Amino acid sequence: MSTVAVIVVTWNSASVLPGFLAALPDGMAGLDWRLVVADNDSADDTVEVLRRLAPEAEVVQTGRNAGYAAGVNAALAAAGEYDSVLICNPDIRMRQGCAKRLVDSLGSGVGIAVPLLYEEGSDVPHFSLRRESSVPRALGEAVIGNRRAGRFSWLSELVTDPDAYRRPTRADWATGALMAVSGECAAACGAWDESFFLYSEETEYCLRARDLGFATQLEPSAEAVHLGGESQVSPRLWSLLVVNRVRLYRRRHGVVATEVFRGAVLLREVLRAVLGRQASRAAVSALVRRRRGWSRSSPRP
């Protein structure tokens, strides 16, 4: 039986951890697994909850709010040997057999497997598959909206075709709330990019894996519930998401192309700010401030 390292990064996660831990045995059924948690200096009783409810878990205390990628790297370093790794947000609730279905779908060119995600209280799958950023896609999302534009592969990053969520479907990247990574893919990709404090780190990782020949694929028979969504309502987090999206684009394209892309992203946020969306107003301000030089350092939330 293959060994799976279950990696979780926490920061003030005491309220969501009990539900994650309660669902873990059913979600990991049929696998030999061990839990490794990297805690980014939580101010609440996250570590105490872990030690009480999961005394067998390896807990790595980073000693600072190091960011998601840094937490993943710290946990991976402490995980020892494994055949595959499951990287989870603590606000994930895996359904029965989820992890085994993900792990079983790895191989044959698939280095990263993701489940069918549901939002809490919804029986409609979340659109979690994404295409790589491009100027036409950024413009399509600005003018039409990502859900409507998502029907056309050249007009949106978001994959909204319902059929794509009914079968194993490969994508450039996917929402990183829960992903299984093969040991071969993890070894080839190396460490997660810690210059992204939060957001775009999973995008960068999936694109890097793709460049090395490892696809990201949805496994629809694996199901999980995601309680997240804070970035959609928090101006601070939404700004970070938008800025890091442009920073990642700059890594893979030239200065001129990045300025055009930034303009398209800015247009989207301006149009939504005019409609009164506070998060978009904050994103506009952040994009304007960050226009000169998309440095490797990421703003802290």
C-alpha cells in the first residue's frame, strides 16, 4: 500500500480544524497515511486543538506568519518518505474515499489530481478548473464576466462547461484547496514558491508541473466540501489575489505584455468598483500602486 503524506497549513484555524479532522478518516479510507501540519504562528488555540484531537500528527511550528507556500514547504520537509502527498486547506471536508480516488488517478502523465468541490450548503459543483492567464481572457472577464465568458476557452480562465466536471478533465491549473501530488511530480517540481505569500502559489506550481510534463486533472468521483471564499468578500485578500495574478503573469511574459495584461485586469476591477464593489476598489488602488516593478517579494495581507 502506498504511503500518503497529508499536508495542512494552519493560521488561526481552531474553528475549522475539528470538522476537518473529523472527516479525515473517511476521506483517507483505504490509504496508509500520516498527517503533518505546519502552523504559521497562530494566535488562537490551533496547536492545542491539533494536539488534543490529532495527537499522532506531526506539528511543525514555523514561528511566524510565513505564508501558505512556506508552510507547505515546512510540512513537506518534515513528512519523511512518501509515495504521494495530499495538500489540504483546513476548511476542506473530504467525503468518503476522496483521497484514494485522487491518488489512484495519478500517473499516466497526471501529476496533480483535484476533486469535485462543493461550497458549503450547495449541491452544485464549484467551478474549480482554470486556464492559464492571457490578455484575451482577462479582457473577456472584464467585459463579459468570467462565468459567461468561461464558455469560450479563449475568453476566460474559468472553465464553466458542466461536462468538464462530469468526467476526468485536464486543465492548466485548479483551485488549490485540496490536491493530490504524485511523488514523482513533487520531486521534479521541488519547493513551492514562497515569494507568493498567499494566492497564485498553487497556480505557479501547477503551471510549473505542466511545463515539466505533469498534468493537473479533475477526478469527479472524488468529492469534498470547501468552506472558503473569504477572498471574495475581503478587500485586503481580494487585492492580494489580483496583484499576485499580475505578478505571476510577469514571471512568464515580457514587460509590454504584462502592462497590457495589467490594464485588462485593472479594467475589470474598475468596472466592478463603479458598481460599488468594495473589494474591487481596493484592488484598483493596489494595482495602481504596484504598477512599477512586479518584484519577487509579495505584499503581506
